[in-house]
Amino acid sequence: MDERERTELLFRKYFEEHSLVGSEIASFNRLIDEELKVIIEENKEIEPTIIPQNIDEFKIKLDKIWVTKPEITEADGSKRDIYPIEARLRKTTYSAPMYIEVSAHINGVQRESFVTQIGNLPIMLKSRYCHLHNLSKEELIKNGEDPYDPGGYFIINGTEKVLVTIEDLASNRFMVESTPTKMSAFMGKLFSERGSFKIPHTMEKLKDGIYYLTFTRVNRIPLIIVCKALGLIKDQEILESIDLQDYQDRIVLNLLEFAPIKTQEEALDFIAKKVGITQSKEIRIDRIKEILDKYLLPHIGVSADTRMTKAINLTKMLKRFVLISEGDIPVDDKDHYINKRLKMSGDLLADLFRVNLKVLISDLLYNFQRIVKRGKFPSIKVVIRDKLLTSRIYSAMATGNWVGGRTGISQRIQRLNFLETLSHLQRVVSPLSATQENFQARELHPTHLGRLCPIETPEGTNIGLRKNLSLLASITTTLDSPEILKQLKLLGMKTQQPPVKA
């Protein structure tokens, strides 16, 4: 076997096992297998504010969710399987019903439990939930499909639509950049993401030498005070956690400034007054505890038992900020691909489903409470409108107008030739404005090599902002934190234990 034959064999074997849009298909499969369950878990319990007078407690619980294979409901009400070619010809949407298990609980006792359809989800061609999955070439031809079509797109009202991958800065990652024109020479930024929350945090050092933290309504609060409010009270513990031998004087200055604040309660009250909460002391402290739990680094946790972990994370962020501002380590490069994440079809649909599920729950509560006001006690089955979720998902995918004000996410697939179709399926778009200069964001970065095509980008205002994945590039998905920690510990990593309270 000569070299040419070996190369051909290698390519053939590779494409037998891998698809050019395999990452997109894997992303969609992950959405249905895992993400939908996570979103339902986030909204598991629904408590109406208006309930019948003779009842103390009433809860609606959302349990399991699952998706079947694409089907069509005919005019006479009968249902049957639908294949993509029929959806194209009949100008319908290639989608599958989503079912959910709902139960109602009165005073802690289950009253009713039933399975209902909450909407239809468009199904990606060639994904695990598509009728074309694992079909042979002959079977694909029999079902009216091109055997070489890669899939990875949707059919909405008979039109083939592709969800364009979005390139964004990595969330939950602390990055420090130089800001010579602002009050602070350097600024640390972190976007803490948890479910539908995405909260920006900034860290800066002003001319008084104090390090400040800003997040949500909490504007420029001394970082040492935040650590004390989270339970890291002793100055010695804070110093040890920051662990900066060469620049201890910078930290000691901050500790001395706030030495009079010796308890967690005093620190919480200090923040409450700064924020402008004017109620009694107990209410002020409770409000600030709630803000710190919910809106400070929510990706770490939103319960009271994660406060110490948050405090230690803040000290590590401060250490990095000091080392970068003193020139010991370089400033973070926002354009380095280690600091970027790609939102594929599964992630974009998860965002859409998460927002619209909240709309469905609000509608359910409104309908339930309206009937209760009339003195009736309705069944939950009556107040769930499955058309609401379906129409909102279809509308977003038909127009391309997505949650968060993004536009052009869903695009009509370009079919001028096979290569252009492949190119469109592997497009990556930056959320930066095309009208602004953003020279560095548009430049070719060394980390693009092997990941993004160095040549294919349009002329004009979109140059460097609209890119394409390299032909054989594949995208890894999120890994579970416990598994990563387990591997790091096997490699010798030691974890810092939070200080034990006396």
C-alpha cells in the first residue's frame, strides 16, 4: 500500500466515525439528555401566592422531563412520525413533543400527579432524537435525503435553519486588564454565571491604596470588609489566605484601615449602610446576607454554607490582582482562546428554553390564581398552555431574535454549493459590534491555529468578527467539577481548608 492509498484509507476511516458537525450534534444531544433536566431542577417547586382559604400550603412540583421523536398532528387529530423531507415539502416544523411529570401537593400530601405535554422542541437533523439517526446510505436515499448531507441544522416552517455558534468570554474566570484612562490603573473582571444569572464583578485599587469590589447593587465596597462579612474575620487568616510574602505591606494597609471592624455582624452592617439600606439593624443585616448569598459569586453557590469558600476565592483573586498590577505576571489576554467559550446549538436552545419556561410558569400561576379568586380550585392540567412555549421557541428560531437581545442567531442555511453549506454550519460569530474598531479582537491570534480557519472571514465591517471553525475542529463540552478535582488531586494538588470557626 503506497502513501496515497494509506492517506485515503485514513480519511475514509476518520469520516466513517466522525462528522464535520459532530460537535453541534453532541451539543444538541447533551441539551436533551442533561440540560433540560437541570433547567427543570432550577424551577422544580412553584408556590402560588393566592391559594384557597382552607389550605395552609400548596405547591406545584415539576418532576421528570423527556422528549420523544418528531411527529405531526394531522387535521383529524391523529399523530404519526414525520421525516425531514415531509417537513420541508409541507412547510411544517420538524419537532418532537416534550412531556413533563407534574404533581400538586396540599399541606405536604400529593393531591394529583399526571404527565402532560408542555410544548414542541425543534429537533436537529442527524441527532440521536432524529429519525435519520444511524440510517445507512440506502435508507437515507429511500427517505428522500442526500446521504452526504451532514445534518446539524433544523427545519422551521419548511425552511432549513442553522443556529450560529456564538464566541464569548469565558464566564466564572477572573481576568485582569490594564485600564490607564480610568481611576484604577488595573481592573479585575469576572462574570459569575449560574442558570439564568450572569453577574459582572469588578475589582480595582483606587488612589487611597484600598482594594474595592463591585457587583450588582453593591458598588465599590472594600474587599477586606466583604471577606469579613463572609466569615473570614481574623486578620491573620486573611493574610495567610492571600499568601503574598513580597507585597504584604499592600494588604496590611487594607487590614489596618478596617481593623476596628472585628465581627461579621459589624462588617455586614458596614456594607448595608454603604448600599443605602435604611431599615432596622436586623433587617439590614438579613438583606445583606441575602445579597451576598444570591449575587456574590453565585457560580460557587447560593446558600449560607458557601460563604467561607467565596471569601477564600476572593482572597485568591486579590492575590492575582496584586501580582499582575505589580508586574510579576502578565496581564490577561482576552483574545487568547483559553479565555473564550463557544455557545453551540444546545447552549443557545438551553438559554431559550430556560427563559420561556419561566414565562410558562408565570402564565400557569396567573391562570391558577385567577380561577382561585373566583372561589374554584382548578386542576393543574387545565391551566398549563402547551402552545405558549412552542410558539415562543418557534418564533425565536424563525426570526433569529434570541434572549438577551441578540439577533441573527438563527439563519437560513446557504445551499449554493456543498462547501458553502459546510462553512455555514461551522460559523462562529463574535458578539462585538461590527461598527466599532476593536482591532485586537479582529486580528488573527496564534491560538486560532487548528481551531479556526485563518483565511475564511468576510471583507468589510465583519472582518475578524465572523469566523469559521477549522474543518476537522471538534469542541469539547463542560466536564463535571468533581471529576476534574479528582484528577487534579491524583496529580498532587492540595486543597486549602476553610478556617474552622471557634
